[in-house]
Amino acid sequence: MTSTRAASRPTEAHCLEPQPVVQPHKQALLKRLNRVEGQVRGVAQMVQDDRYCVDVLTQVAAIRSALDAVALQLLEDHTRGCVANAVRADRGDQAIEELMTAVKRFAR
């Protein structure tokens, strides 16, 4: 990769620093998150309408599953992009530590 290209894509060179990142699956993630947002509003309405608890819990489980899918896609993109670039730039240990911290947030 040339330095000009690296400069135009700062997220590849500096992923360990908080800054805007170009998400390779941005549209799919936003679509899924919009769907989750609608599901959450639906659950709130179910509670407001005094719907059967098991039906509400089923919808909560669906929301969790959808959010887990978003998180897994983000983790994969981060690993294939930022972590891989950090390893190539000899900053792999720091990137892997950061990745593992993120992964542990999702381990149940």
C-alpha cells in the first residue's frame, strides 16, 4: 500500500486510535439496526398493551440475537481490517489485546 493510499484511509493506519472508521458493511449494519429499533418499539408497545410475558420474552430474545449478529459482524470487520493491519505494522500485540477485550464483553 502506498503512503498516499494509507493517508486517504487513516483507519487502516491508526485503528487503535478512536476516530471515524469506514465500515465495509455499513448499509447492512444500519438496516439490521433499524430493524432492531423497530423491534424494541414493538416490545415497548407489547408491554404497554399488557401482552403475555412469554410473547414479550420471545421478542426480547429475537432482539438480543439480532444485536449479537451486528456485534459479530463488527468484530469480524475489525479483525480483518484493523487487527490485520496492526499485525502487518508490527502493532499486533496491542491490537490483539484490544480485540480480546471487545470479545470478552460478548462472552456469556
